[in-house]
Amino acid sequence: MNFSCACIATTLASIALVVGGCAEDKKSQPAAKSGASATQTTIVKIGIVAPLTGPQSHIGKDMENAVRLAAEDANAAKISIGGKELQFQVMAEDDQADPKMAPVVAQKLADAKVNAVVGHFNSGTTIPASKIYSDAGIPQISPSATNPKYTEQGFKTAFRVVANDNQQGKVVGEYIARELKSKALAIIDDRTAYGQGVADVVEKSALAAGTKVVAREFTTDKSTDFKAILTKIKSRKPDVIFFGGIDTQAGPMLKQMKGLGITAQYVGADGIQSTELFKLGGEAVEGTLASFPGLPLERMPQGQGFGGKYKAKWNQDVVLYAPQGYDAFNVFIEAMKKAGSTESAKFLPELARIDYNGITGPIRFDDKGDIKDGPITMFKAKGGKWEAVATIGGAAPAAEKK
Amino acid sequence: MDIFLQQLINGITLGSIYALVALGYTMVYGIVGLINFAHGELVMVGALTALSVIQALMAAGLGLPPAAVMAAGLLVAIPLCMLLAYAMERIAYRPLRGAPRLAPLITAIGVSIVLQNVAMLFWGRSYFSFPAVFATTTYSVAGAAVTDLQILIVLLAGALMAGLLAIVHRTRLGLAMRATAENAQVAGLMGVDANRAIVAAFLLGAALAAVAGLMVSAYYGIAHYYMGFMLGLKAFTAAVLGGIGNIAGAMLGGLLLGLIESLGAGYIGDLTGDVLGSNYQDVFAFLVLIVVLTIRPSGLLGERVSERS
């Protein structure tokens, strides 16, 4: 049946391609004419790719909303380079969180000659897509892909504005060992590039800090039945359960844990640190710990202002990676301004040595394209909300550390 | 021991749900010899409809008791699924009744794809969380955890199956169904309305599927547009395991499959020294299907062969 879904998806995608292509022609022709005459404008196309449909669409839409907001702000600011005003156009694409779809939509953006890409959301989609952007010379900033492999491939076009899983997993593993004083840790992952990646690092760093790993189980990113895994884990009597995966699985898993009477502390990484988890898991979420590669919105230097602006525009709260998506977009603009050009090849070198103060804090990249000194925050679920309990590392003053 | 008991409890709960769905496959097969692959989608439609109704009622804030809210969900889901099953039979299967066996089988797969995509258009591709209608209480039995929801699922499934057996064996409708299953032509000559008996098999199966849909989404806390596919395949496996066309066989097959899956998933890690993990749970169902088809193609209780049963 997956096959049929894929078929339909491909058909839809190709229809969208045709329709999108037509619409674009219509738009670009008059724009080119007017560009030659009175108001001098340069069209800058920015791609945003995330899962816009499917189980993870709430997170993907959140990123798309942020990028659309950033484009609106940038167009209102009337930025001009070389005497021409920049006109930002957002091209949103849906990769369905599917590694097979990611190169397809990436190629579509490359063919449309976008100037830069914000995305993708998942590590599993970001990694295969990054090769296509690299070949096409299109700079890419992922607001959320945390798997280390993404920037380890040696692509000059690949950047990210979040700490990677090595940084995040290490902090979480140490937190489990030292702060939670875990003696028996059980680990579950969803076998995706992201979930397995972060779970591996947590396992390694918790082991190094003296915790025993009593069970290592797997599920998939489509499963809903975790009873068998959880029952097996229960038999090993863990005091902490770490899950490397996404809220879509974590929600029902927490409910099922409660049903089985498992009382171990549940810990996850950024994939479950969403507001959606409370909807999916209900009361069972209470007390869950989750890390996030960044500061909580209210502790971001300009977080409150952004939260308000986002809500005013979209009539909903920030779900997860909206601030990072907004920043990624603005980092591109900053690099374009510095380079005095909107051409990918020209502003790419500026991107590598950017020093930009975003909503999320200072953004600088190391030579691989990873963010320098990305802070990591531990959150606890309390009364249907995430409450920051500790911030570890980061360029921002470490005063928050408790 | 407590882990064995826990997997046993999980297995029985899952097995009762499989059994309810398997009955739908088996009744239809028994009476028209068709494997209705779209039956799993009825479970999905039932689950999502009940969920939507429950969500709407909760949002309305009428302060109804949980049991009333759940019952309201079922009262909408059951007729809708029955209507859908009727439409399926009338539009897709009846015109093909005399056709070679392969034709209705392919049609069934087509119906399944259509239903899945209609559901996707209607409900979207998102996962729906089952609303917190009631707080489940967990009881501890000899170290294993049992929730009131699990007990409810098993009891309700048992009651429904008893009810179905009563309909099939104690009523005129049941007699007509059995007669049609035996030989539709002869039954017709004796004054049995074969079409009516066939529709009844579809409708009864659909009602059970709707209940199973609500059960499975409440049990796992989640529902989505393609949940019916895997569940349908598993239930089909359960029906084959028990002997397709055989009503008692479907019940036995469902329970057994649930137990095999749970116990298999629970112990495979220990048996293979953690080489294979409990994530191989889904493999067991199909392993069972292969083994049954090779060793005992007619299932544990035997296929219902119309001439000689």
C-alpha cells in the first residue's frame, strides 16, 4: 500500500510541478519587464522544505510559516543591493519527511534556480538533499537537522543553526548520568538517521559517565504499538528511558507506558520537545524531560517579540523550529548584503564567515558549517507546558544554569 | 513470570481486536468466497468517525459521562461503516459475483485504496490522538499491569462474538446466511433471499469493524488514515490461521495471533541473544501466515468447504 501512496504522491508532485511551473512563468515575465523599466527589483527565490503533510506536518508548517514571515518582513524592509530592491519569493516544498522524496523536491528547487534553501526539517531528508544543493551550488541552512553526518560530508553549501546530535546527545547522556543519577538506562530509537543517531550518542556518553544501559530497543517512525517493546523494557527495570525519535511516537508510547505501569523517567531529545506532544500523549506526558538544541523562546534574546509577531500573523503559537527558520532566512539576507550580491556563488563565502545576531542568539559557523557554541536546554513537561530546567553551554551567558 | 503474564495480557487484548476484525473477513469469505481486502479500511473509517464524534462532543463541553460519549461515537461509526459496506457490496462486488475469483479480489484491493485516499482527503494525513474521554486506571495483577480499558476491550469483544454466534445459529437470518454459504443456488430455490444473506454478512462484519476501530484507537491512543491496512492484513492472517470461512476459527485465530505476536516480540530478544529485537513484532504475523499456508492450508479449524461441512 505504501507503493500506491508513493504513486499518488509522485503524481500529485508532478501535477504541482506543472502548475507551479506555469504560475512562475506568469509571474516572472511581467517582473522582468518592470525590472527593466521604472522600479529596479531583483527577484530572490528562497526554498523552504519540510514535511508539510503527514504526521510531522505541524512541525513542517511551523517552519514554513516562519520563513513566510521572514520574507514578508524582508520585503517590507525594502532591502536593496546594487541599486535594485530585493523582492523575496518563498517556494515551499513538501518532502513528507521521506528520505526518498527529499532529493526529488531538492532537484525541483535546483531546477527552479532558487538562491538559497531553508531546510529540510528531518536529518533523514536533509542529508540526501544536501548532495543535490551542493552539486547545484545552492547554499542550504537547516533550522533543525541535528545528525552530525549532514555537515560531515564536506559540502561547502551545508549549514545548520542548531547544535548537532553529538553536542546534544553528549549533554543529554551526561544529564541522565549525573543529574538524574541513573543506574539503569533503557534506550529506544525509531531507526531514522535522527533517532538512531542521537540515541547512539546518548548511549555512549551515558556509558562514559558511569550509567549502565540495560536495554536497547527499536521501533519505526510509523509505529503506534509499543506494548511489546515496553513490556520487555519493564522486565529490565530501568530507572530512565531515553527515546530517540519524534513526538508522534512519543505521545502514544507515553500513554502505553502509563498503561503498563512503568514509572521510569522518560527522556527525549528535540524531536519530542513540541507542544504537539501534550495533545498526543495527554496527561502521560507530565514529568517528561526533553532536550532542545537552543534556548527556550522566552530566553532567546528577541524571543518574546518574535513569539508575539508570529502569533499575530498566524494565530497560533510557535510549535518548535520557527525561530531557527526565521533566523536561517535572515542569515541568507545578511550574507547577501555583505557580498553585495544575491548570487549563490557570490554570497556563499560570506555565509561561511557570518556573524549575525538572530532571534535565537549569535550565529557563527565553524569550518564544517555547524553553529558555534550552540546552547542546549533541558525542559520538563509541567501542567501541559515545557518548562526550562537547565541550559548547558552556548555563547549566551550561562547564568541560567541551575 | 510477571513479564510472561504481561505479554499474555497484551496478547489477549490485541487478539480480541484481531478476532473482531477477522470475523468480517471470514463471514464474507464463507458466504461469497471473496476476500474483502477493503475490510481493514472499515476499521479505519470506524475509528476516525468515532474519534471525530467524540472530539466534537468533548469540545461542545456538555459534560456527558465518558460512557455516553464513547457510545455516541459508536452510534455514529457503526451505521456509517455498515452503509459503506453496503455500498461496497452493491457497487463493487455484486456486479462481479459470477466473475472469475481474481476479478473481485483485485476490485477489493481497489476499493481499499479508494477508501484510504478518500479518508486521507477527508481527515488529512495527520495522526489523531485519542481524546482523554476517561482516565484509565491501572491495576496490578501479580506484577503485571492491567488497565480497565484492556478489561473492557476483552469483555466487549467477547460479548460481541457471543452475540454474533447467537445471530448466526439462533435466528432465521443466521439460518439464511448459513444456507447461502452452503449453496447459494439451492438456498435460493428454497426461498432464501441470497442477496439479503450476503448483505447481512457484510453489515455484521462492518459493525464489528467499527467497534474494533474504536477499540484499537483507544488502546494505542492514536488513529490515522492508513491504520486499517496493516490491521486488515493481520486480521486476514488471523482468519486464515483459524481457517477462513469458519467463524469459530476466526475467533481462535485472532486470539492466537495476538498471543503469538506479543509473546514472540517479548521473547525473541532473549532467545536470540538480542540479535533480533522486539521490533520484529510485525514479522511474526506473516511468518505464521506462511507456516499455516504451507503446513495446513485450510487453517486450524479447517476451511469451510460448502459441499461437505
